[in-house]
Amino acid sequence: MAWRPLVLAVLVAAALWQGYDDWLLRPFHPPDGPIAPDEPHQMDIEASPVTTLGRWRLIPQARYDITARILAREDYHFDLLSDLIPEDLALGWGPMSDNRILRAFEITQGARFYSWRPKQELVLPRQVVIEHSANTHVIPADAGVRRQLKRLRVGQIVHLSGFLVNAVRDDGSYINTSLTRSDSGPGSCEVVLVEQVEAW
């Protein structure tokens, strides 16, 4: 039938596009050493305007700047938060940006959580791992930032600048940001309205 070649062409084009997309997002392999040595910088704010993005109201809680290694990234399309937060970045800094440390861990992401598991005897105290890595929900402030975030690769160093925010949707759904790097478990993720992003 005449439609079969067209269907086949569409399937081949989709496969090629997915392959190209995967190639663009292939992991980056940095050298050994703590390549993102500095702690994130958080600054309290007295008041900042509430921002509306689509169905969401964003209430800034603190100014936030972080330079970290991307340990993992996960895109989301269909969950409750995906219209606001299209991807999460698992970020590491200090010892958790060093290949020699990271080789001892298995790192995964899913269901809006970042998980790490030692492959052998723990090479860092558990609290040090917690305080030097985080799952970060990234909210692009505009279309340009969103394009930049979509191109980020595991292993790169990324600098994010913006605000830690609480977010409330018009149906009452909400998500609140963590304001400390020392917590873990549900509620411990940083929710960042990203105004500027750089990667190398």
C-alpha cells in the first residue's frame, strides 16, 4: 500500500532524530579532581516580587548561585510538575565533583528523586555526601534558559543563578524548596527559578 513507505520514512526519521538527540546529550568526561570546589551561595531576601509562569505562582525565598558538576539529569513530560519543571539535575560540588570519589558510587534519578549507593565501602561520611550533592528542580525563567538547560550533559560543570522558590498552582498543588544543603529525603530538593545558566 502507498502509505507504507511514508510510515517507514517517518519511523526512520524519528529514529535518526532520537540518535542525534542522544549524541548531543552524551556524557562529558572531565579530569580527576574536585572540578567544582566551591559551596553554593545562598542569600536571604527581604522581599521579591511573586512571579507567574503559566498556572504557577512562584514565591522567592532566597537568592541562589551554584557551580556544580552534573551527576545525572532526568527529563519529565507528564507528571504534576512537568509544565513548570521540565527537568531535574543531580548536582555535586566539592568532593562530590571528583571522579576519584564518584567512581565509588552508583547514581540514579527518577520520580523526582536523586539516589546514590556506594559500590564498595563508603569513601566519604554519609553526611558529607548529603551536604555536597543535591537533586535540583530547575524552572527555566524563559525560553532561552530552557533551551540551554535542555542541552546540559552529565559530567559538565554548570553555573545556575536565580532564586530558590516555593510554587503554588491554581488548583492548590504546590512544591516548596529546601533552604539548606544538609537535609535529605522528601522535601530536601532545591527548587530553583533559573535566570542564568552557563556550562563548560
